[in-house]
Amino acid sequence: MKIAQVAPLYESVPPKLYGGTERVVSYLTEELVRQGHQVTLFASGDSVTQARLEEACSRSLRLDQECVDQLAHHIVLLEQVFRQASAFDLMHFHIDYLHFPLSIRQQIPTVTTLHGRLDLPDLVPLYKMFPSMPVVSISNAQRAPLPWVNWLGTVYHGLPEDLYTFREAPGTYLAFLGRITPEKGVEQAIAIAQQVGMPLKIAAKVDRVDREYFHEVVQPLLQNNALVEYLGEVGGDNKDTFLGEAYAVLFPIDWPEPFGLVMIEAMACGTPVIAYPRGAVPEVLADGVTGWIVEGIEEAVQAVGRVSAISRARCRQIFEERFLASRMAQDYLRIYKELLGGWSGRAAA
């Protein structure tokens, strides 16, 4: 099958540091290539892939200090993709709705994985304008605000089997991985660690829009706090060690999380997760098996005391059963084939 994978340009594929969507696009692309498909990846020029790489910009935009207008590069990306559309059996987009006005006028099947939150009122008129666009959710919870759009299926994220190292022995610190932003709950994580009296290591990026929040709210919580260590962004082997050597990962989110990649990254290492039940958390995390689902700081503190009841080997086993990249690719291939079959039937009619 000839497949185009179209990634956002904010991070490389895979990202050097933080980056959820681009990371998943990388795992999917490499697995499809491994299974023998002809894949073209449209992404930033600093991406690394076994697929054919079509670069829309020389380097990822978030780390490019000279980039002022990120949208301009995405318009270039769209033009590159649609100039080559006839070369593909199917085009798979990961750039939200940016391509909808072009895709709806194409004769080539397209599918879009929606990676973000969908509970924003601004999205309602947009999806009403494009009700036939085929889309895929990354959790069932993600669909709740827009149940009436053209959902083809839900595909949970997956990771390569050998990406993370299973560690049977628990570490001595709590871990927080993600972004420094109010909805991710870093303040809650610090409060949990302080009440438990256990060290907390924070590995997270700070986006431009969150710098004021970081400086005014989070930094004061870090100053003169011997329990909390801020590491900045981590990636690659450093993230493997960071997650694998943790006692537990804290995920005290306060938003409708579409998936929560950090949860399965922790499970791959055997590390239990303590999370609030927002969005997709109950779909991804098995309460009492791969971690604890709790409400609020007090329950989280109690859950830290029960982490020893969680089998790290079982966390890894469930990761291998549910969240491998090979399974993710097979789920997408089923959707591709169904979409192509329906497209062929429509053309014949």
C-alpha cells in the first residue's frame, strides 16, 4: 500500500525532546515500513525515518529561533502533499483540520487522526462544515464533545516493544513528565510529593504561552524545596532512565486528556501511574493493576502508600498486550482497507 503520513512541523519525527503527536507518527510510520508498505513521511527536515522523507521545512519549528510564522510552513506542507496526492493510495493526516478544505476536493482517500482535545466550542461549526471528513479518535473519551462526526474508529497509541527498558525494582522518587501548564497538574504533583515526603523529579517543557505561569506559579514552588528537582526536557535514553527508575509516575491532570502517552511509556518500564480520572485515563490505566486512579491530593497521597501492591511485571505485560506499535499499525491498516473499500465502491457507483 502506498501511504502518505503527514505530520505537524512543530517537532521533528521523532522529536528530539518533548512531542506526543510527532512521536506517535514516527512509531506508526516505521512499523508500516517494517511491514512492507511504501510510506512517504511529510515532516520537518531534521526528522529521521526509514520511509521516504519529504521535508516542508529544514528543521522543526518549536526549536527554530528564527521561525516567526509557523502557519506559513504548514501551508507549504499542504501544497507539497497535494501536489503528490495521485502517487498514493491513501493519505493519513495528523495536523488536525488544517487540510479539510483541500481533502474534501480530492479524489484520493484521506483519513485524519485527531490528537487533541475536542471540547472547544470553536470546533463545532468547523466540523459541521465538514461532516463527511473521515476521522479517527485516540480514545473513546475524546469523541464525547463531537459524537456525530464521521468517526471510523478508535486507535490507541502504541510504542515499539524494545523502546523502553523494564525495571523490576522500584525507584525512590516520584516522577512528573510532560508540559508545565496548569491543566497538566504540576502544582498538584508537587503538593502530593510534599505530603508524602518523597522526592519528585519533574521532566517537562515550558511552551511560550506558559512561561508566565512557570515563572509566577511554579518556580516559587521549586525554590528552596529540597524534595523537588526540575530537570527540563528529557528524551531518548534519559527518558527511559527517568521513567524506569521512578517509584511511580504522577499524572494529576485537570483537563479532558485525549490519551496520555506518558501512562503507557511508564507501563513499558514497569512503573505504576497515579492519575486523576479525566478524559481517557480510565481507558488506558487499569485501576489497581497498572496504577491507581484517584480524586484529589489526599487520595493520591494514599495511593503512593499502596504502590507496592502493583506488580511492575504486570504493568509491562499489559503494555505488551495493549499498547505495542505493531498493534497500532494493524488497527490503522484495517481502517485504511475499509476506507479504500468504501471509496472504490463509491467510485464504481
